[in-house]
Amino acid sequence: MVHFLSVDDVTKEEINKIFDIADDLSDSKSPIKLSDGSVLALLFEKASTRTRVSFEAAMAQLGGSSIYIDTKTSQMARGETIGDTARVLSSYVNFIAARMYNHDDLVELANYSSVPVINALTDVEHPCQALSDLYTVKAAKKKLRGIRIAFVGDIANNVANSLLLAGAKTGAEMILIGPKGYHPDPKYLTKAKEYGPVDVFTDMKEGLSDVDVIYTDTYVSMGQEAEAEKRHKLFAPYQINEKAVDYAKDDVSVMHCLPAHRGEEITSEVLDGPRSIAWEQAKNKMLVEKAIILHLSEQEL
């Protein structure tokens, strides 16, 4: 693991090591710190609340600092290439976390960077989110192996792709539930099945039967606003409400990576209810991002 662009950049053993670092950070009376003067550049094309703030807070708490760069106000907006940007930024900072529309652009950034690059979200993956999600599941269920995690709704989005790979790789049983005729990304589905069991359902009752975790996300990801009306109609039957939750195990946990559109993909009754662990999930983003940064700091390019 030199860069962290995809869940497939980390082995199961590295994921467990990152989780161990997160545990140490959580329990340590003497906080683990980065080398003095460590700097993280946050290069963002897309809007962000949780990911931006959690990375900035993570660096501050690790004893480093961060610089936020909106690409719209950078020289990239005037035509500077991604490669040139990577060369310059990596001569100033120790890490780059990039949130980009096109995953190929992130790969190009990493190819020209002399420091570790972290995927802070692209159109096809959100690996930091997936690792913090699984860390949260492990904390709630005391294990990952054999835990049945159902992702409901847009089963081909970036969060679903990363969670599918990471869950299967760490021993969870992954379930995807979405509309008839709407399929998960075949690349990620095929790869996940190499790691462990994956099932795809169109029926909510059948798919949610005997699951330990229900996970949902927005119907309309960033960059898909033109499809909003179509997507709301397509995914409306897959709302996570009390009826849906009752299909699962009695002790089911409900997750949402946020921001939530209350009354659309999830009801307030469920999101704010006793089975929701969405707020622990959000809190754990910073903890796991700290662990990822510390793990990367041990690697050499």
C-alpha cells in the first residue's frame, strides 16, 4: 500500500492493521503523532462536509496540518495538467487526499505524485468510507466474518463498490438489493465474489431476511443531478423505513454514510431510532482516516 486509491490497494492484513491502529488511537493515553511539520493537501473537485472536516481534524490531532485546495480556484481551472499539479503539490506536502469526479484523474495524480495519494471519493470508489464503515460494523457486532451486510438502493454507486469489495475481503457476507434491471458494477461484483459470498436481490423482504446490517445511501450521487427525477422513481420502493427494518434480524443495525435525504432513501424514524449506528459511523471516519494516514506514513514510494 503506497497510495490508497481503491479497496484493492490494501490486503485483508493491511485492513486489520489499519483497524488495530485505530483501536490504539482510540485507547491510547499518549496520542500517536506524525512527524513534526507533516502536511496534507486536500485537493477537491466535489463538495464535502464530513470527509473534508474529518481529514482536517485528523491531521490537526495527529500534530500535522492541512491545506484545502478547491480546484475551481486553483490553476487546474486555467488548464494546468493533473500531472504538473501532482509534481508541484507533492514537493510541498507529505500526503494528498483528492476528491475527484473521474477516477482515472485520481490515478494520474498518483502516478505523478512523489507522496502518498488518498482517494477521498471518486465516481467509482470511496475506500476511506468503506473502511470506516466496516470498522463501525466490527465495533457493533464484535466481528466481521459471517456478518450479513445488505446495501440497499443504488447498488452500483461508488460507496457500494468499495463496501462490496472491503466487506467480502474481510469475511462479511455481502447482499445487494436494488430494482429489477438495475445491476451492480460487474467489475466490482466479479472481484468481490472472488473474496466471498455475494447475493443480489430485487425483492426487499427476501433480500433483508436474516441480515445483521442494513446500509443505504442517497439516490442521487454528485454529478447525477440531471437524473434526479428518474432515480427517485426507480429507487423509491427501496426506502429504509420501519417496515423494511422489520424484515431483518431483531438486532439489526442501520447505516447511512450521510448526507441523508430524510423521507427519501431513509425515514427520520429509522435514522434517529435505536437501531441506527449512522452517527457512530460518521464519528469513526476521522479515527480510521487517522489510521490510514499513519499507515501510509510508514510506507515508502
